[in-house]
Amino acid sequence: MDPPPDRLLACLRARLGAGVDFATPPAPLSGGFDTTILAFCLQGAPGDWAGPLVVRVMTRGDSGPRVLREAAVHGALVKAGFPAPRILMAEADVGPLGGPFLVMQRLPGETMWSAAARSRSPAAFMAMPRRLAELHAALHRLSGEALREQARAHDLDLTTMSVEADVQRLGRRIERESLSGLRAGARWLLQNRPAPAQAEVICHGDFHPLNVMMHGEHLSGVIDWSQAILAEPAFDVAATRVILRFPNLGEPAWARAPLLAARRWIVRRYTSAYRAARPFNSRNLPYFEAMRVLHALAVAGVTPASPRDPWNVPQVLAALYRHFERVSGVRVRIGSAIFRGPFPLCSRRAY
């Protein structure tokens, strides 16, 4: 539910002074799986507050640590000069708006995906994997110490921003939602956590063309850092590979085979461009892909099946099951499917 504009304005006046008012009242924006996103502009506001703004209100009242974590991530990125919106206000208390919230600058332009689609140019789509990879490599050149410093400044426990913590959160979600057919997958992730192959960097966790903003031909910035953690680069590359390859795009049945071939090309092109831009150790890539696949299945398990859903459609679920089982040798299912235990390990793909 959208927070009442008067409550948002009261919060802003408490921070900026009684002379602040809306120049453009809050209006809903699309996106945000578990947040309400509103765009607005202020009049009588100082400095960074004078331009277009966004408020993201969390739907879960226990998301206060997540809000502070995002504030720390954005602070580290802005300080390092990486293109990301500046967070102007982070409130972990549910009282003011009914949920923890963030107020940040709104980046101009449109997503990389929508810009390519609007251009209707094959060249724009062909260039997208390379541009995405080069930007991703630029992110991973940032030292993880920048985020550690910001985490300490926000009094955050650094252990909550690790791969181990992410695996545990996924396991708790599977238990909380009673997704019994995924429990063995969660156990496999816990028991097979690999030793890092590279130093930790800032990882976005959900890096794909819908989270990269373009203003004309120029990069505007990267948004949606809610899943950011400190991890080796393979964690982030794996997530992007899964997102580029598997989600449902609502295509008709006849288009699935050619689209699958195109997606595989995009994944290969993205991966090779990333390797060309930055040294990359892919030893742990299969594990991190399995981790991201299980995350997608957990989301599908609590989402009603729909032709427009990115994960909970039969052909996508079948592909996700196969991929997890190929890496782990463990059978997973959502719904009423019953797990029958691990079966002989399949051959792992070469990356």
C-alpha cells in the first residue's frame, strides 16, 4: 500500500524544514518485488534534494537492516565514483511510513533493455552483452574495503553481507515458506560452500539490463542494490548468467527454441567480454549458479503461476531443475513434489 503523501511530507519536513513542499506529488513507479516505489520532486529543498527523487518503502517491517545495508552500499559506490544514485535518507523505523524506507536521487533515462527495445536496432541488442560486461567488470574493480568502511559507519555486522549469510537467508526462506522440495538443495549449498577463488569485491547480486539506466547513449547509473554483498566476482557473474538465460519473457511456444539459442549466445558473449575486461577465476561459477537457481525456485514457490511470471512457468521451472541437478546431483522441486534424495552426480558443464 502506498504511504500517504502527507506522512512522507511530514518526514521530509522534519529533516529539511517546514518550508519544503511537493513540486510534483508522489506517483507510483513500476518495479520492486517487495517494495513500494514512488517518484516525486520537492520545492524549497536544498542541494541534492532539489532534483527528481524516489522513495522506496519496504513491505516487510523487519527490513530495517536491509535499508541500512543499502545505504552503506550506495555510500561506498558514490564515494568510489561508481555511477549509482545517492541515498539522501535511510530510515530503519517502521513508524513514519509504515515500513523502513529510503529516499534517493532518481536517475534520468530508461533501462538498458528498454533503450535497446525502443531503438529497434539489432546492433543495440548485439552490443548489450558487451556493455553490460564492461560495466560489471568496472564494479568489480572496486575494493571490498570501501563497503567494509561504510558498513562500520552504519554499525552493520559485516558477516551479514557474506555469501555464507546469503546461503543461510535462502535456507531460512525455504523453511519459512514450507518449500519442502527445495530443502535438500539448501542443505547441499550449506555443505558444499567452496573456498573463495578470488578476493572479495562489491557484488550487486542482481546485475542485468533492467537495473542499468541509460540517458540517451550515455550510462546514467545502476539501480536496485538490495541484494549487494561482499563476495568473489564469480558470485555476481553467475547471477547475471542465470538471469540472462532462464527467465520467462512471455514468448509464444514457437519462439522458444530460437530465443533459447539467442540467450545462450548472449550469455557466452557477456562472459567472454567480462573475461576480456578483467581477470576472472570461474572455478566456483557452477556453485554460484546453483545458488542463484535455487533462489529463483524459492521465489517461484511463493508466486502464483502466470504466463507473465519470470520463474513460475513450466518450461522455466524444468530448465531450472535440470541446471541445479546437473551441478549438484540433488533433485529439487516446488509445489507438492516430493524430494527423493540425491542421485548420482551428473557431469558438470565446462565454463
